[in-house]
Amino acid sequence: MNGLLALFLILMAFLGTPLFIVIVSAALALFYLAGVDLSVVVIEMYRLAASPMLIALFLFAFAGYILAESQASIRLVRLSTVIFGSVPGGLAIVALLSCSFFTALTGASGVTIVALGGLLYPALLADRYPEKFSLGLLTTCGSMGLLFPPSLPLIVYGLVAEVNISHLFLAGIIPGTLMVLLLAGYSVVKGGTSPGASGGRASRDRVQLLAAVRESLWEILLPLVVLGGVFGGILAVSEAAAVTAAYVMMVEVFFKREVRFRDLAEAAVQTATMIGSITVILGASLAFNSYLIDQQVPNHVLSFMQSHVESKFTFFLILNLFLLGVGCVLDIFSALVIVVPLIIPIAQNYGIDPVHLGIVFLTNLQIGYSTPPIGMNLFIGSLRFEKPVIQLYLASLPFLVILLLALALIVCVPGLSLFLIR
């Protein structure tokens, strides 16, 4: 019976049935076959809906949608160009920093490539960066920033793993910075060897710098307001989300007037649609995971791992290979809600801190976005830059090697994730 059910659910997934329907169907059918009252599924969904962190998720996402509709991305690129444009590899560093900042605020890799790719790709080519380098840079750094607060995946991981979200915000800063620095170093090398790729056209004249800072001042202050409030103990995460949404709305609608007041309703609908889908998938996954726990599946997996995998290093190696594959196949939110509840108890048995595990988890999924053959960024980049996806495979490989090196360091040195917390 279970085999037929599994076959039916796989068929539903291949036919394009929404993920939450597949998961809920699996949970309901398995509980029914086990003779468990089906109200347990509803109870799990209600428990999620009552979580105050759900409001924070919505408000941060709402702020991200408003920023994506404004000219904030152009202002950030202009400021970065004035500051870094005259150093070797300066424009590539501009791309890295702009994408990281934008992704941290919007929480969506695809949005970053679409919003900034059309602006940065012609600029890189005009500055005589190789086309292969430019495509690889923008494709991989489109997901850069997922470890920086107030990234939505950090909040979702905190919800699923029941980990302090403020700790996750702190934990992602050093690993995220490490990845940016490694890619920036590679960009400097390419900038120094590529004719004209020194960003010489961008002046560091004080007048230009002051003008760019003045133009981007509101965006510069945003992370200071949010992070200062959270880490200063003034604001809880949900309160910081409300302040962020109000701040962004005030700046982009009333001060800058780049987003019309009537467009807020559409942004709210888009946000509600995205968060609603995440919530339904999350609720369905929690219900399904309740069945797995009831049937002691994590204990069976743990027993298998203990008998075949002795060291923490070997466990991490298997986990990383698994998560890179998951990052290729699933979007980051689905991967979080489906896989995290199964991994947490096994990792804790090996003495792995759940905060460190979260950073490793998100780093893998971030890299998985750009990993051939079916990484999401590769296909979004192919559409955005109008290039064959095979070309993006080859262009992304040097950057993937660097990111995998960063992943190895993050895995082997837990202090990178835990230093700021301790």
C-alpha cells in the first residue's frame, strides 16, 4: 500500500501538482493508514499560523518587494562604483557588493539577477571584462547575500529549527563576508589582467562621492536601523520587521516617490502570495514530519548513520553533497521546510550546533542555485542575458570552485559562524 501511495505522489509531482498538495496528501494518507486522527495535520498548521515570526517574514518580504520596484538598485550600484571603481577589479567588486546587499533585503536570488543583471552586465562588458567572467560573476553572485540579515531564508530556518533568529543574523555575517572577500580577490586578479578592467572611468572625486552618498543615504541607513535595533536590544525581530517595512515605505513612496501609493496594494498581494505559499508548504511539511517522528524515521536514519558514519567530518561530507543536490532541485524555502526537521536531530547527535548547521545548510543551498545541471540561477541568467545555459555552466565553474572552498572553511571552522554569538 505504501509503495502504491509513494508511486502516486511521485506521479502527482511530475504532473506539476503544487508541492504543498503533494506533501499534505502524503501526510493525510500516511496518518490515515497509521490510524492516527487527521486533526493532527490541522493542529500543526495552526501552530505555525500562530507564530509571531510569520508576521516578521511577511513584513521583511514586503519591504523587499518595495525596494525591488524602486530605483534603489541603481543608486547602490552608483555608490559602489564611486567607492570601488578605480581599484583593479573594481566594477566586479561593485557587482558583488550590490548583489549581496540587494539579495539580503529582498531574499530572492532571481529578483537580484533580473533587477541588477541588465544594469551590470553591459557595464562589465563596456569595461572590457571577458564575457565568460561577467556571466559567471553575475550568475553566481545573484544568490550572494542570503547569509546577511535580514535574509528571509535565515528567518525560515529559525522558524523550522526553532533557533534564535537574532543568533542566526549574527552567525551569517562572517561566513557571508568570507565568501564575498574570496570572490572579490578573484575579481581583483581578473581585473588586474584584463585590459581596461580597472574601473578607471569612475572617479573617486570627493564631490562625486558625497553626491552618491547623499543619493543613497536612506538605503545606507536601513541596515543600521534594523541591525542596530535588533542587536542593541531595542527591537525584537518582529518589531524590526515592522520598522523596516515602515521605513522603506516612507522612503520610497513619500520621500523618493519612486513607488506610487496605489502600487503598495499590488506589492502586498505579491508578498502575501509568496509568504502564503511558503506558509502552506511549511505547515504541510511540519505535519508530514510529525508522521515521520511518530514512526521514528529520524531514529532509524540516525541508527543507520551511527553504524556506517563514525566521524563528524564524514557526516558533513555526505550532508554537503546531499544539500548541493537539494539546492539544485528545490527552491530554498521548500528545501528548508522539508529537509531541516530531518537533519536537525541527526546533526545534534554528532555534536553540531544548530546555528552552525543553519549557516552550512544555507551556504549549500546558495551554491546549489548556481550548480549545474539544473541550478535555478543558471536558467534565470540564461533568460536574462539571452545566452545558452551550457555557456553559463562553463562560466560559473571558477566561481563555484571558490564558493566550495569557502563552504569547506565554514564547515571545518565552526567559529566562523559562532564567534559573534559567543
